[in-house]
Amino acid sequence: MLRIALLGTALFTVGCDAGGVDLEGWDVTITQVSRCTLTGQFSRNCDDPAVLGQTRLSARWYIERADDGVSATVTTHEGRTIPGVIFENDGSILNAEGCAADGGRCLFVRRRFESVDANANNCTTFGELMFIGTFSSDDPASLRGRFSDVAGNTEECGTPTINEVAFAVEGRRVEQPARSLEEAAR
């Protein structure tokens, strides 16, 4: 319970004015590891992970670290901004895939949304973007973790559906966070 309270407190501070920020560019390789759809209560359909893993995307993510040393915001290659926190990877706050108490520092970012349409039988759509990763203690310029994108709707929309796509992410910090015109043209 204390772990959840600490994580909640840390996430709350993300919305506060933390002063200056340190912008980092990260070249990441993104590999889809799962894609599943749950339709209704019992129908689950997942794509073959071996097929999904055959395609890799190289992209640039940005991490803005606040002066407080805890708050951070990730901007993905799709322009999605996701607030979160950075903390020691010792298992005292979180012990999950991507941050399994094996040293270094953890990056936990999450954005949730929900929308209710009162004109359509209170149809509710929802979603969550989440990344849990680790900066290696041996090589702080490396990052690896898991990014998930969940979206769905409730039974008021018709058939309740949940779609989840998960990605393995590996990255290296780059010297210049902003791409030059020559680099962007490649």
C-alpha cells in the first residue's frame, strides 16, 4: 500500500511546476510483442508474437527531466506526451516487467483517458498509454522497457471491446536531442 501511495505522490508532482527541464533525445527501436482483442466477456483473439516481432521501427523519443530529479515527460515518435516519474530500481516502489529491482533507475509514465457520450446511451470509451523501463546502472545512456497502448469501450457502445498492443523498446541517448535537417532528411 505504501508503494502505491509513493507512486501516486510522485505522479501528482508531475503536474506541478517543477522549474527547468533537461531535454534528452533517445533513438529507440520498437518491436511489437503482442496485439490482442477481447470482444465481449469471453472472446480473446491475439496475433502470433513470432509474426509481430518480425517488424522493427526505429524512431526518436524525447524525455524531459524536471529539476526535481523525479518528474519526467516522454514524447513518443507519434507526438504523444506521457507524464511520469523516475526512481531507483530497487523494488521499493515498483517491481514489474521493465522495472524488476535489478539496479539502475526506472522510468514509469502513464496517461489514461475516458470519454462518455451522453447522446449515445452513455457509451464510454477509454484508453491508457504506459511505459515501464529501466536506465541501466552499467550504462545510463541505454534504456529498455515495455510500452503498452490499451483502448476500448463499454457494453453501452454495443459489444464491449478492449484492444491492447504491447511493444518492447530499446534505446540509446543521443548527443543532440533535436534532429538536424540533414538527419531528418535521411
